[in-house]
Amino acid sequence: MDQLLLNGFMPARIICGENCVKKNADIWLKAGKKCLLVTGRSGAAKSGALADVTDVLDELNIEYRTFAEMNENPTVESCYKAGALAREFGADFIVGIGGGSAQDASKAVAIFACDETLDCKSIYTRTISAKRLPLYLVGTTAGTGSEVTGVAVLTDSDGFKKSISGADCYSVVSFCDAKYTATAGYNITVSTALDAYAHALESYFASTANDISELYALKALQLLWGNLKKLQCDVDFKIDSQMRNELYAASLYAGLAINVTGTAFPHTAGYILTEKFNVPHGKACTAFHPQLLEKAEKYRPEKLEAVCKLFKTDKNGINAVISSLTDVHIDITQEEAALFCSRWTSAVKNFDRTPGGYTPNEAVDGLLNLRCI
């Protein structure tokens, strides 16, 4: 019998289903007497998730304050500010409500709240321990899978997106109710679905993949592909509850996959598109996926064949759908591309786990391939 390859670590409790926030009041009661709610400026309220959480907290007489200043690409400074507020308030736990940005930010807030010696730079080099406030997450978009990962992507003082990760970045409990994604419009739905797709495909091709991550990745891809084709065909397509449920489930499966493997080069290279050209994160990742498929065709042909069989198409068919939904074109010179990519002078894990490896020079080529013609 072949050796089992099932290594993984995911300590968060996942509770899924309609109205799961309200149906599990006992969990909130055990969490503490005070909490800080971390949200974006409008998404948590618009989705109904914020009201559901505060209704439960009010019923249980749990005091709370709300920090609603997290932007789409949360800054370390905002997380530090929220952490200081949590300490001042005496919060017992943190609740992150929103899409990937709010959830990622809340992971950093929980760390800052429990360690006043950390500053904005040292969170990246901290000694990872259990020293953080307990964290509870409520997701409102179907993309990042932050509910089930030990990673958070933050924007540093230089405007660069960088990740933190570790055992202190997992939630205690994640509440996963697809109804909160219903207020996401077409563009957000597409971009977040592309993010989940990027997670799943990059994980599947990654050199760090194992049996369990491949199961998660393939399940996510199976749920995503048909829905992505529907979204590609008609911008006025009515996104019903079944699609919302499938996309949200896919984002969680994809999150579980990258929790084992990490992502490949498109996620790191895509940071430039978000930082410099304001491209939404999901589209910034899949903009590089034609290059990823070229890598897979050369170094993981059996896996590319499996994906094509699952999708009932070939590499060109995959590129046609994803490129149509991504539709990223930028105005960039060779000199600018080289300057942007010069930041990757040392080893980059995402590059190393890419099929065949990936270099800064290849990243330059990837950016130039996106030039407006």
C-alpha cells in the first residue's frame, strides 16, 4: 500500500448552515462578557450578518464595541489601532465580520489586542504563540476561505501586501452562512469566485499538494466551474440561492486546500496588480493563470489532464472562460515591470511551490503579457 499523504492542520471549528449565528448562542455565551466587532465600512451591515451577531450579543448581555474602518486591503496600522481599542475596552474576544479583508484584519487585531509590545512591523517577525484574544469569524463573501485558514494578508506602511501566518491566525469558531453573500453584486461575486478558483487550482498544482489537499481542491473546482461559466455567459444572470451556496462551499473547500499547501505564484505576482492598478484580488490572481497552465502543462501534465477531464474542456477552453471573467489589461513598460518585480530578490515560497518553480523575470513577462494593445 502506498504511504498515506494526509498531513494537515486546521484547528478552527466550522459551523455551517442557515441562521447558524443565532442557532448557536451557547458558543457566544462561553466566549466572554465583552467583545470587539471588526468589520468593513458597509458590507457586514448590508449583508445582515452584523445585525444577527449584535442581536445575539444583546440577548446574552455581552457588551461590544464596533471597529468599522477596515478597507478592502486592510492596513497593519488599522489593525494595530483596532487592537489598541480592544485592550482599552477590555475585550475578551474578537469577532471578525465580512469578506476576506475584514476576516484577515481581525486575525491581526486579535494578536495586537493581546500583546502591546508588538508594533506594526514586528507582527511580521513575531514569535508565534497562543498569545492572542480568541477569534470568531462570520464570512460574508465566497472567496478567500479565510474562515478556515491560518493566514492573513495585510498592507504594510510601504503599500505592499504581505501575509502573516501561524497557529495564532486561526479562528476558534467560524460561522458560515451563505445567505450573507446574497447582497454581493455581480462584480464582487465574480472576483471572489475567481479568488476561490485561484486557491483551488494553485493548490492542486502546488509541489506541496498531498492526498487530502487534492480532495479539497477538486471538490472546490467541481463546484466552481459550472457556475463560472454561467457568470461568464450573462452579466445579468440571476444569482440564485443554489449558486450562492455552491460558491460559498467552494470557497471553504478551496480554503481548506490552501491551508495545507499554500498558494502558487499568481497570488504573489497578483499583489502588484492590486497595489498599483487597483485590480480586485481575485482577478489579480487569475490574470496570471494562463501562465500557470503553461507551467502545469510542462511540469504537471497528468494533473492538467485531470482538471480538463473534470471541466470537460481543454487548456484553451479553461483560459477562454477565466480570461473572459478576469479581463485585466494594464498600461506598463518593461522598466516599470522590472522595478515592481525587483522586490522578490530572495526566496519566495509561492514561487518555489509553483510547478517547475517561478522567477522574478517570469513575473515581469507575466505583467507584460497584460499590457493594453
